Amino acid sequence: MSLDFLVPVDDAVLGIAALLPKQVIGKSLQVHTEKNGFPELEKTRIAFFGIHESRNSYYPVMEYETSAFRKEFYQLYPGNWSINVADLGDLPSGEKPEDTYHALKEICLHLRQINIIPIVLGGSQDLTVSLYRSFETSNHWVNIVSVDNRFDFSQEEELISGRSYMSEIIMENPSKLNNFTNLGYQSYLIAQEELDLMEKLFFDSQRLGQVLDEPENTEPVFREADIVSFDMKVLSGLAAGSLSQGMPNGVDARTICALARYAGISDRVSIIGCFDLPNALIFHKLLAQMIWYFIEGVQCRFDEYPVNTAQGFTRYTVQMSDRELVFLKSSKSQRWWMEFVKENYLDNKSKRSALLSCTHQDYLNACNDILPDRWWKATKRN
């Protein structure tokens, strides 16, 4: 079984957890231990595990201390949660990076098949390729959201690396990728060729300033995601706890936790990864809080995917100067969607309406005859 690749949690962590108050998360987790073996996962909703594979990283990456993260996460107090969370231990590196890629893909596929959301912690961001390949047998297109200060389309080095893994995904044939969205990019870190490719493929992106100024506008993006990949180099040096190695500009601690919660709230997100993790005490605490907010988000899901517009939705029709747009608002979550037409290019007579998540501001813009950019790109992609 694929889970056999995982090794138990360090006994030293378990010893510290035993001294914690009975109300903390560490007391309620299902934990993979040397003594008790693998936990029963029948009622588990979320499972996290560490990974140390970074041999194809574009930048030097120190092996992340997953034990240090666990010590911080275990001592947090849970929210009013009714979901079970498991700590599955760590995935050791294979003889070759490709061995680790394969093991990670199989683990994620197995967990998703039993309706468990995997959280992958550690290693470099090229591991996102394994998360994507765990959807190979799925019968739907895949959307990836990357929280990163770069697009990672570079082809100056080997195809799969921390700076070029998206090129590998895009070039796969057949491809299951529908959309790629970057949140938090910084223009001075992006080659013009990468910007051109984003435009050519009608992919979405939000600059760092947009994310920091209006983080709530990222919620519809996460609502469409299947995979969320966090590259922690997106953090400012202060948030990462490493002023010498971090970036002067980047996402702050409060915003990264908000993004993690939005990812959790999304009814569609079924796997997340946090990569390129700095080894600093303040970051161990921040990562623990990020995972806490993700779990809190999952607890607060609205069960609105796939969207059923037959009940609980108000329909708004906006007549623009050159087209008519239809918006829908959920009475349960107060969230917005807009309709767009999907065409079957194998049969140009086959058309059907699909829904794209959006903001209330998108509706107001349409009322003012401003076409939402995400609607236009989604129409072009399809």
C-alpha cells in the first residue's frame, strides 16, 4: 500500500506532546507512531505529512525540521471542529527524486480516493507536479493555484525544478490542466517571456500588492482550485523569520493565514502543499497557525460544489453594451458566481453554460459595463 512509504512521527515529539494539556490539538490527533503503527483513517477528513525531497530545487534548501513544526502545531487549541485530523509521519527521500515523486503521487491519490485531504509539508515546489499527477485518473479538468512570488515557467534548467515545474505540467500530453492561477507574484522577478506565456494561455494572476491590499478578492480563485501550492519564498523576510535569506517585500503573516483559510473554505480544494519552508522558530509557529486556519476553513465549508442552482440562488441578469451576463448569488454563503458558455470544439454545435466564481465587485463592474477579466479569460480557455 502507498502509505507504507511513510515513517512514524519521532518519539521525541510524542514525548513532548504527552506533557501538554488535554485540550490541545496534539491530544486529539490520530498519529502514526512506532509503537501503535498506522492510525485508523476511516473517519479522517484531513491528513498531513512531512517530506524532505529538495534535490531538484532551483535554490539551496535546508531540510525542514518537521519535528519543530509538530511541536508548535500540537500545542495549539482546536476550534469548534467536528472533523478528524491525522499526522501520518514523514515521507523519506527515495534513491532518486523520481522515486519520491512517484511515492508522493501514490500517497496523495490513495488519500483522495478515501475522501481525505492531504497536506504536504516540506521539500521544494517541484513536488507540485506529483500533486497534479495524482489527478491522472480523474474525470475532470484540474485547476492549480500557486501562492508564489514567481510563475515558475523558466526553461533555462532541467524541466522539472523549483523554477520550472509548471512548464512540465503545461507540456504534458495529454494534459488535464484547465487553469493555473498565481497569487503574489512580483514583476521584477518575472521574465517577460513568462508574462507573455501567462497571457497566451489566458491564465490568471494577482500581483503582490493586489493580494496584500484586498486578500478577500482571492477567495473566488481558491473556490475554483483543486490543488493549492504554497511556495513560502512568497513571504516577506520578517514573516519567514529570516531577514538575511527572505525577500524585502512579500506576503505578511496575517495575509498568508487568511489565504490558507480561503483554501480551506473552498469546497473544491482537495490537496494542498507547503514548500520551500525556512527553518526558523517564528516560521514553525506561523506554519502551525496556517495549517490551523486551513482546518478551520474546511470545518466552515458550505457544501456548494458542484453548484446546484436549482435552489438557494438568486439570479441577476446584466445587460451590457455588447453582451448579456448572468450572475448568481448564494443565499447560504452570500458568494457570487457568473455564467459563461463552454463550447465543444470537437462539435461546434455543442454549447453549455458553466459557472465561474466571482466577487460582488465583478457584478457591480458588469452593471457599469465593465467586463470581468476572469470571465473573459475563462471563455477564451474553453
